[in-house]
Amino acid sequence: MEETTSTTPTVTLTAADRCDRCGAQAYVRVVLQAGELLFCAHHARAHSDKFAAIATEIHDETERLFAEHGSGAKAAV
């Protein structure tokens, strides 16, 4: 997933941030002109081509999944 640079400071996502599609923990924040969307790793991958074209910023923390859950998490994501 390609990240777009922005001058807006980005706050780290927490366990309280939930995916707008399924309610799982969010690891990707997509900033749009009208607001922001949060996605779990699965839904971020599933919709990345759609939001990449319209996002002003993409903040991707999916690498935390591997750090938090070990190398076996890659297959489960």
C-alpha cells in the first residue's frame, strides 16, 4: 500500500480505533477531504485501490500486526 505524504500530524492508532467495515482493530487510517476512514488490515487490502485514488493521506500501521503477533500472523491477516 502506498502512503501519501501530508503535513497533518498523524496519531498512532490504538485498540479503541475500529474498522469502519467490520469493527475489528484498525491498523490503517485513510484521510479524505471529507473526513477519515479506519480499516483493519484485511479491509485495507481489499479496498486499497479504491481509496488510494481519493485519499489525501494513508497512515498504514499493519506492520504492527507482525510485531505484536509474531511471524505466524502474516498468514492469518
